[in-house]
Amino acid sequence: MGGGSSKQRKRDEEALALLKDDEPENKHWVENKTFQAENSLIYASSDVFNELRGLLEEPLGQKYLGQFAKSENSQENFFAWIDMEEFKSIPTPDYRRCVAKNIFQKYIKHGAIMQLGGITDERVKYFEKLIHAPVDAANRKKDTINQNTFVSLQHMVFRELAENTFKRFKESEPFKEYETAKSKTYNKVDVNDFDYMAFLGQGAFGAVARVKKQSTGEHYALKVMSKAKLLKTFGRRCKTFEARRAAICIERDVYVNTVFPFIVGMHYSFQTELDAIIVMEFAPGGTLEDLIKSSPDNHMPEDHVRFVVAELCLALHHLHCMNYVHRDLKPINILLDGNGHVKLADMGLVSRIDDEQEVCLLDDDNISRDDGSSDTSSQSHAVLDIHTTNFKPRRFTKVGTMGYKAPELLQARRPRPLKDLDEDADEELEPEPASYGESVDWWSLGVLTVEMYCGKNIFAPKLMMIMNSNEPEMAELKHITSCGIPSSHLPESSNVSDKGKAFVDGILQTDPAKRLGMSEDGFLSIKEHPWLQGLEFQKLLNLEIAPPYKVNKVVHHEETPKWDSFESMRSDVESVNVESIMGGEGKDDSVDKKNQKYFDEWDYVAPTTFRLELGKQQQRINPNII
């Protein structure tokens, strides 16, 4: 697994240079150069190193090694390696700095709860200075925290694991159990691993039930999606296999790639012959819609609104940094955990935006939502070659929920295929296509902000107005225009501050170029808005600030399952609404071998799920944090 390519050798050299030049010398790890200092820590010179590296990539291997390390009180190196490996995958600088501080507090500083051995005073001072260095506006783009911040320390931890804990683990009974379990199950879960407790809801692509994992007692939200419907909805109009697979598996892939405190976490994905299934964390605090309705007169106080908006801003910014746009932000898609923290959910309409390509992938489809809104565009969904280096791929499909769609989404137009353009008739050429990107999420957030204040969505037109119109998007756009200045609709009883009104008007600019979040400062124009000043975003990311409101937490102690099996749950749900929930339409839902290949990579176990299997949540620095 070590190796060979020039690119890898270059990464090795850069990482070794980082050890020498950027950090104080520590002979414990600098002298030994039998390893390759490559970013993913793939060691070339030792079979033991390679074996351990492979085991640490498997959730099942993590589980058994973690249990063994815990049993002999040597878990600090194991957990440190896991945390530092996760740290390297964080794409957003603010969250990366937050996690770096946690790692320092947990493993490095003097008196840390899981302090690593072999770290000198000089080493501690180096990390303390690095991590706590102020990041002002001038140096924001030169943040000292990056994916390589802990690379040499991770090498030290890995060697300690390999030479001590792992060596003893291989001679133990738990290692034999691990090999047996690996040969039988290989990190898989199936429908028989859960008790089916209660029905949670339904969407355009699946039904959601609350389930309890039999081996741990942990409660999750299990979403069942018909493979046939996913194939029919997403798989027909993409040109390549990879584009079709990406469209069909978009929700699963987004959850895998966007691990974040304010986005619902996915623990497992697996499948049956008919269904694609994802198992997400269960949010017992209900939805934002529930929180609005529980407020006096449905008007949330300003400090409550500001807190929700701040956490949603961070969640959306994280999605945008991963090149995703949500496109369906609304109260029922925003869940709350037991303490009231935001959990952005329902990634079914998420789409990827890739500014680096010069090809426009028109991979969306006619998607109907539960409220009757739909994509009414009829243009071709083929891949269009755009012969200009300035073209920035964007989305064109009019998806989402009525009342939350941004003006630019309602006006979106697809470009015509180049072969249809008549170069001799300039006046008849298709006008410049109108597209959209992450700006639509900021608009929807503005709509939510007003809704939290007012208790209703002022941008949602009357349904009859839409039904009686030949151009529903234009009718909805006309209604938005008629609303005038957004802040003028805020109720006087809510005592909204001038800063709050300015935020509402700024984020609900109908021109996306003038909207908060879309200026040259980007996300900073939102984060540093006067209305949000005073909120410490680093503490928000670290969940160190308690929500200013209480939620009606769902209690589920010693409940009897509603269904005795997955099959009975599926049958019961199907009988309510076959077409909208499970996609059956009374036809054969089977998937042939040709189409099954789109689900070959569906099965997944999250790397951190082993912690739940160990009977513990992710450790926190301060156990008193709410």
C-alpha cells in the first residue's frame, strides 16, 4: 500500500519538511524515518503498520480495537488517532479551528483528560501558540490551522498504537472475535438489526421511522427509499454512469461528505432487494415548525430567532464549502436535538455545483414535492458542452417548496443545446441562460427568519393564485415583488431591533448579487453582520452555548415496537400511500442486475459509529456543557 507515484513522493517530502521546519524537534518521532510521511498515513516499510492502517479504516476494526484499548486503559492513543484522522477531512476553516482546539484540550495540554505520553513542554507550547493565535481579517486567508496541523503527532500516535496496543491486541481473544465477525458480517447491518418503534413521517422519496438498534439500544431515524423510484426520478436523464449514480445516491453521499454539528449525521446506509435505506441520528427535539408553533402567538423572540439563524448559517456555509446547495430549506426540514441545537435534514434536493468544470451537468429531473410544487422545465437534460472558459456551471431546475424559492430560482432558464443554435440568425438565439447557486439558500434562510418572527410565511402565495396561472413561477415571483420591504411585515409585538430588520432586508434582496452572503466577503458578510455580532461562532461550533429556548423532548423509554419486523412496517406504510411514499404505483418494484449496479457502493458504516457501539457518545472536554 505504500508507494510509488511521483505525486505521493511529493506529498511525503512535503510532510517530512513540515516535521523538520515547522515544529520543534522531538526525537521520539523525527529520528525514525522508516515510514512514509504521506497525508493518509500509509506506511510502506512495515507489514504491521499496513495491517493496522487497514484495520483503522474499518468501522468494525475500530470497534474491536477500541474495546480492547479501553479494557487495558490505553485508549488515549486510539481516540487521538481517530480524532486527528477526522480532523484532516474538515473543509471549513472555522470548524477546523474549533476541532483543533478540542484536540489540544483533550490530548496535548498539560492536565488534559486523555493526555498523550511523550510530548515535551516545547511541543505543548508550540501547539498552544499555533491554535490560539488570533485570526484577524488581514490574515484570514492565511490561517495557521490546516489539514497537516497534527500530521507528525498522528505519526507518533500511530507508532505507539502499532508497537504496543495493536501488538497485544493481535495476541488476544478479541482479535480472534474480530476476524470471525469480519468474515461473517464485514461491517454490515441489515433490517433485522433494528426494532421498529414509531412512524415519523414521509417525503417525496421515502418514509421515515424511529428505530432502536437491538445491540445498543440507540434510537435512530431510518429512511426507506424505493430503488425503483430513485431510478425513475433521478436516473433517466444523466448521460454517464457516474452522473446517474451521483444523482441517484445524492442524499446518501451528502450525508457521508458533510459531517458537521448542525447537519443530521448518518450512521449507516444499507439496502434490501427493493429499498435503499439510510439510518440517521434521531433528533428528539422535533422540528423548527414545532418550535415556532410552541412560541406565544407563534412569534419567536428575537434572541431565539438569532440563535437558530446563526446555527443554520454555519450549516449552510459548510454545505456550500463542500460545493452543495440545499434548495429545500423550510421549517420541517430543520430538526432540533434534545437540547434544541439545529440539525439540517432532508438532502433529497441537494445538488452539486462544480465551478472548476467547463461542462454543465443538467442532471436534475422533474421533481414533485409534497406541497404540489414541481420542476416544470421541459428542456433537455443532456450534458451540454459550453465553449467558454468563463462559464460557471450552476443549477437551472425549479425545485423546492412554494414560498421558499428564491427569485433567481423561479426565473432560471436552461441553455439550449449548441446544435440547436442558428449562427446566422443572431436575433433568434437563446438569450443568456439564467442560473442559480448557493444564493437560493440564503434567500430561503431569510424567508425562515421572517417566518420565525411572524409565525407564517409571508412569501407563500395563495394556492389558487398558482393554480389559476399558466406560468406558476411568474405568479409566485409577482407575489414576492408585491411583498415590498421584508422588514415591514415584522410584527411590532416582537420588538425586532433595527439590526434585525437590517439583516432581514439584506438577506432578502431580490437581486442575488446584493444579497447578504453573495458579496466579495461571502459568508463573512453574514457572520459579521451587526445583528449576529456578540455571538461567538467558535463556541457555537463547539456546542458550548446553550439554546435560549427549551424543546419538548421526545421520551422513548421502554417502549413497545409498533411493528414486529421491517416487512410489516413497510407493508403498513405502503398501504397508506403507495405512490408518494414507497414509489410503487402498484407495479413491480424489483430492480434488475443492470440497474442494481447503481447501488453497489450504497452500503456504509460511519467511522465514528463505533463509539456508539462502545456504549459512549463522542467525549467532550467539559462534561457540564449543555
